Amino acid sequence: MTCIIDRKNFLTAFLILLYSLLVIIPAHTQTNSADLSGIKFELTGAERQWLQEHPVIRVSNEKDWTPFNFNQNGVPQGFSIDYFNLIAELTGLNIKYITGPTWNEFMWMIKHGKLDVILNIAYSEERSSFISFTKSYFEFAPALYTRKDYPVIHSVKDLYGKKFAVPTGFFYEDFFKEHPQVELVRVKNTKEAIIAVSIGRADAMLDLMPVVSFFINKLLITNLKSGGTLSEDDFKSLSVHIGVRKDWDTLRSIIDKAMTAIPEDKLNELRMKWLGYSDDNNLLNLTEEERIFLR
């Protein structure tokens, strides 16, 4: 996930600024039904003072990264949105969701102080130069997708001379810097990556399975399959964080405290609502061996 100002880049920056001024969702106002009244949560005097001095926090809302972060009929929705709403309720953060920019534009915005918080972001050393990362709040294994008639990919070398679809600014762009033999087909988002592979504009793509599954069903795409691997070490699992602009590390500390305080039962409610699973071992009287098998 990267960014890069001549005339073209000036126009891009101007359009992003318009997004931040015009495409803003009203501030968060207790949209969750969760009862958080019994949770012990304390901020330092300096943190409370910081919140008073920063009355509105601008947070990224993607258009179509279902089920984690998307916008439907002007309303921010998804696992990450509900999760951050819980944080807002705990801390008293007054948040405004910004929707409209692409992922790469969001990255530019947080780097230049036009955005305060970016949700569902993977850590990279390059990003850490302008983003402070919270602890991880979910983890998934990205899945590799090709057309059904495409040979199984056993390593990245199987893609040498081939085309790989990647949304501009996504974290695994860095992986391919060491493999220039793979031609990257840069697209705006996951939906465009799926279409690119389906119609033969690209040969493969990578993303979280719940996201790809949603779009495959929505677009009625029937010629894609999951499977294969690029590397034995990379992409086995993806830790996802909340990113905060680098000069606001106090906010990162506040969010981390709230993340630690959120009860497991509230997290399970969100997992069941958006992802269809729960980590609550008390839902059934399962043995440890059975729980390991299910995982």
C-alpha cells in the first residue's frame, strides 16, 4: 500500500481534499446496541485533555470491502465499522466516517494529515514511517484465486511471465518488488481484481476469502477457484490493525486501551454478525480436542 506531486498528482490531491470536505458521514452517535456500561476503562488526564482538544476524528470507510468495511445507502457498515463504533462508545470519541476515496487515496490522506484513522490495515515497515499501528484486532489467511482452468500455483515462480491483479496500495505489492518477473495489473479495489482475473486480464489475485466470496456471489462469477500459494513463509496469516496518523500517537494509545477493554462476548457478537463464526468456547460443551479441530 504506497503513494507518490507534478500536475497529475496535484489534481489527485485536490480531488482527495474534495472527498474529505464533501463525502463525510455524520458523526457516530451510539449506533451499536451493545451495553458497555460495566466495563472498567480509564484514561489519563493527558489523554482526556487530548480528546477535548481534538473534538472530531476522521475515519476511513471503504465503499466495498464487504464484510469488513463498506458503505450501503450512505451508511458505513461492516465488522471494522462496528468494532470502531465500540471503541468510540468506550472512549467518547466523536468520529466522522469518510467514504469515497480508494485505498491508495486513503493512504495518501493519512500520510498528509487529511485522515486521522485508517481501519483494517496490515503492518509494513514502510507504512510505519507515517502510521502508528494499534494491536491486531483480527487475523485471517489471504487466499489465492485463479480461473478454474488455470494450473495450480505452487510458488511465486509459477507466475513469472504472468499477470497478477493487485489493488494499488495493498500491502502485498511489497512482496512483488522482489519478483519483477511478475507483471502487476493495478486496479482500484478487490472487486476490480476479481473481474480482471475472471475475464483473463490477469491470471491470479490474492485477498481475504470472506471478501472475495462476497463479490463472487454478488457478481455471479463462476469461473474462479481458490488454492495455491506464492510462498511458504508469506501470507499464511494476516494480522489486521487500526492505523493512526503518526503525529497522533496519543490517539493510538487511547484506542489500544479501548481495544483491550472490549469484552470477548461483544467481539463474538460482531464475529457472528459479519463473519458467521464465534470464538466463544462456551457456546457448546466441546472438548479441547474438538475446539482445536474446528479451528
